[in-house]
Amino acid sequence: MKKTIINFCLPALLACHAAVAAGQGVFTLPTTEEQTNNIIRMKGQISDVPTVYIWMLDAETNAEGTKPMEYKPEGSTDKNDVYYKIKLNGSSSYDTPISNNIISATPSITDNAVLRPNYDRYEQKSEEYRLARIKVVDGYGSIKTRDELTTIRGRGNSTWWCEKKAYRLKFPSKTKLLANGDGTNEYADAKNWTLLANAADKTMLRNALTREVGLRIEEKTGLKALPYYPAYQFVDLVINDNYLGTYQISDHNQIQKGRVEINSDRGWFLEAVTGDSFVEEPYVTIGASNNTCVVNVKNPEDEFLTDEVKAEITDYLSKAFLSTVQYAPGTNDFSEETGLFKYVDMESLVAYTIGNEITGNYDGLISNYVYRDINEGDKLKFGPLWDFDIAYGNYGNMEKAFVYQSEKYSNLKYRVQYLMENCPAFTNLLAMRWKQVYDNGSLITYLHEKVDKIAAEMQYSRQLNYTPRANGGAGWEINSDMLGWGVKTYQDYASAIKDVKSFISTHVEFLNTEILKMQTDVEQGDVNMDGKVDASDLVRVVKHITKENTSLSEDQIRLADMNNDSQITVTDAMKIVDKME
Ligand SMILES: [Ca+2]
Ligand SMILES: [Ca+2]
């Protein structure tokens, strides 16, 4: 995505910042687009990543009521059709629709902008959107250079109390904030975006790397079993002229083209959570007495979330998660006709499990996103892979361990564990997909290369992130745990990268050994690989022949091809009938 960057003069840049800090002058931004060796910096761009400037407009105008009010234009039926009104200085009502005209009254980047060594950070309440102006400066064109209005609020539960805060941006209209980076994926055109601080992850790249894990799973299995892979673009963030360090622009997790692409009115987008602090209204509770699982309902919302819909979600999830796996384990009904996989899409759960296990995401089963579209036969699917700051060995002893066995309490853990230990159809599919993703060990090289690539993309930005404030940097420390979570800390960035790579090497080989052990022998005709040839297999083969469902994998086609003629026909179906007990 980026051009090669070499010989960029960081010491000179740091010297400029140091001069500011010491009160000896100003950091002079380049007055025109300039090219220093191979790095292109635009006027106002701080380092080798785009710079995002945000100015809080209420701080600027001191106007009471610049907090925007949402409204829907008269006659609009689209629930996404939301506009804002604000009160301007001296006005008593919310009667001024936001328009870009207001920008002319706000600051601009001057040729001699000063990055003040003044860290009176913007400490808004985390729930409340406030009006701001945003300007993005990018020498590479990976973000559109833009200058417009937005709204901003704090983001995160436990992370909000960290000094390096994460934010959410909500633009008045759909905004294509990221250009198509690698050409393989269409990034969203959306109102909602996140600015991740990655404060708990000293490499700051674990979330970005997980996008590459998702892309690998899709590429090697040939299946889009996960809904999307949250985007990353590293930026330098400046709020109210305070340089705050390296941030990551990423998707907001929601139903939206380019994100979870299902019906936005009636589709289900749910977050199964463990722990009271993650519970958000509205939610449903499944299970009974002390063995419950809380599921936050992100969608449907408003008038579409009736009591009837809530009851339908509760009932469906109870069947999907509980009835067969937890409360009646003796039944072992995993079938697609009457059991667990009538409700849960197995390929999706397998891809999700592989993603969580590759990353060793210690809290991967604390918050799990699931979704279901509205068409007849749509099953519950898992994803996206979301929130990986403490993965890849950053927390917990995960190098030679499965996430599903990790000690951390999780409501979903027991369900996946039960599948791992009792459901050959699941473990055989898991092993089959794993072999594709592992691809003779090339998974390790692939991940190592991505680590290097992502680290190189923000080489100078991350150095400034960890440079002391007295020397003009953001002052975040690589050798202290800002959140008090007990995450890994390092003496320098190179050690942090080395540690992540070492985790990947050991952990991936551990997984390969252990997952292959879970396979059971599969006889010819056992198309769903559950250890017996029966009606389920026949149904899969017939659906394949009638093209009602063509999702059979290469291995499954081999198992279905009873007469070995390289095609699946009625002859194969008849031979399966012969073999059925
Ligand atoms: Ca079977
Ligand atoms: Ca055949």
C-alpha cells in the first residue's frame, strides 16, 4: 500500500519538536508538498503516516450548544438518514443545520503551526458526541485529504480511563475515509469510524495484523466465512493542537456495506458478552439461573426491536447455543436437520475459531459478535474478528495453549470446548480448513512478513509516539503498562516485534500439532465428516447435485464421489443410500 520509505530524516524532525518543547522556536511545517528522499510529506504532515487534525468547535467558539442534535428530515423513512442541527453563537434554538460553511470560521493549518507542548487533553464524557472540524493531511493518498465537519466522542470501556484515549468519529454524511488500500477490499463508505489508541499493545499492530489473518483465511480456504476484516490506517493524531501520537483509523463495527452486510432494519447483529461491564442496553439473556449468557442487541434497533423480535432472538440463540450443547450435552445433536448446525453456520464458526486460535486472543471469548440475515434458512454466523490488543502473547500464557481452554471465564468457551471434544463433524472441518490456512507452515512466514510490513508503514510515527514529550514526541512509554492490565512491556520497539514473531512461530506450530490430532478417520460417503454415513450426508450430496447448496469443499467432494469418476451424480447418491445403516 505504501511506497518504500528509506532515509527519512527522523533526527531532524525530532530536533524540530525538541525546539518547540524547549520554547526555542517553532516546528516549521513544510510550506509546500515536499519530498525528502523517498518520503512524500504534505504541508502539515508530521511523519510518515497521514496526520489527522481535530479541533473541537465548542472549544474554539465557546458557544453553548455546539453539541449537535440529530434530526431526521421530514418525510424520510431511511433510518440511516440522520442530519444534525446545532446552536450557533447567540442562538437559542437548534435551528441551524450543519453545513460546511461553518468551516470558514475555524482554524487552519498555517505555515508555522506550533505543536504546543501542552497536554491539557480533550477530556469529554465518553458517551456524548461533540462537534469538531477534521482535517486529514496525507502525502500518499491512502486517505483522501479532507477538511470538514464531524462529531467525536470517547470510546471504550476500561480503555477510556487510559491517558491515551480512543475515539469514535461520526460524520454528518457517509464518508469514504479510507481509500482502497490493497486493492482487494472495498473499504466502507460510512458515517461511523474509530480512532484506536492501541494503548495496551506496545507494538500497536496486533489489531492490524488480525485483518491480515482474516484475509489469509479467506484466500486459502476460498470461502468468505467471516463478514469483513476491520481496516487499518495508522495516523498521527492532533487534537486542539496537541500531538497525541500514533493512532489507527479502523471501522466501526456495524451493519453497513463493506462491514457486516445484512439487512440493516431487521438483520440481527449481536454481541455475546461475559462480564457485567460489557452489558449494554438493549440486551437479551439466554440460559437459566446462574448459567446465563448476556447478548447485547446492536441491531435491530428502535421501532424494529419489538418484544416479539427480542423473544425470537432469545429463542433462536437458546437453540443455537444452549439446548444442544450446554443443557442437554447427552443428546449430542449436532446435525443440520434438528441440532446445533441447523442454527449455526459451521464454516463461519470454524473460520472464527481458527482466527481466534491463531492470534491466541486470550479474551477472544469474552466478547463475540454474531449476526444473522433475514432470509429463510439464514443461520447464525460469527464475526468479525474484533479487538486483539491483548492477543499474540500480549497477555496470558497462550504460546502453547488454545483460547478455548484458556483459564479466563467465558460463556462461549464451554460451548466451543464441547464441540472440540465431542463433535467430529466440527473438528474434522476445523482440521481441513486449518491445513489450508497453515499451508505447509507458510502461515508463519506470511504473518512475519505482515508484521514487518505494518511496522514499516508507521516507522517514524511510532518513534514519535514513544519519544518523550520533552523531546517533542507524544511521550507514551514502551516500558510501562499504561492500563495496569499486566500486558507485555519492552525496552524498545525491536524487542516488541521480536516477541510477537516468536509467539507466532511457537503458537502456530503448537496449533498445527494439536488440531491435526483432533481429526478422526473419515470413510467414503461421510460427507459431513461426523463419523457416520447417514441421511445428513445424502442430503448434502442431493443439494449439491440440485445446486441448492454448492458449498462442499474439495475434500468433501472427494468423500461424496463414491464411484471415483470425479463428478457428483445420482449414482453417488444411490451408493450412499446403499451404505446407510
Ligand atoms: Ca456423516
Ligand atoms: Ca461420482
